[in-house]
Amino acid sequence: IVLGGSRARGIARPDSDVDIGIY
């Protein structure tokens, strides 16, 4: 579980800047 900018990841929520999800 990673806390960070999901826009950089683009997996969990590409439209969100900060999101908690499993990458």
C-alpha cells in the first residue's frame, strides 16, 4: 500500500493528485 500522487502512477486514480492504493 502506497501513499502518493496517483497521477504520477496513473493506475488507481489518474485524475487524483493524492490517493491511497495498492500499486
